[in-house]
Amino acid sequence: KSRRHITFSKRKAGIMKKAYELSTLTGTQVLLLVVSETGLVYTFTTPKLQPLVTKPEGKNLIQACLNAP
């Protein structure tokens, strides 16, 4: 693995943890999308927002945003 990939993995884990902590400590709804250099999409969502990343409409919206200039 390259140093860049290792750094990405560590930082991704850190920001996912922060998103979880934010939702747990404050009771807020959180949706976090992290897109790797290779185009893989990683998500963290609270239960109320889960349909935005699991239903076709939500997936299409995310894809449209990623493809926008």
C-alpha cells in the first residue's frame, strides 16, 4: 500500500468516528460521504438518513453530485 492510501484509510476512520460521536453526543442526524481517489464511496449515516444512501433515488442523487463539474 502506498503512504497516500494508508493516510487516507486512517483519516477516513477518524472522520467516521467523529461523525458517529457528533450524532451520539448531540442527537443530530448525520450523513457523511467520503470518496476515495479511485472513486469508491464510503458512507456514515444515522438511521433516519439511511434511505438516502440505500434507495435508488438517493444513490442517483449522490452519483449526480459526484459527476457534476
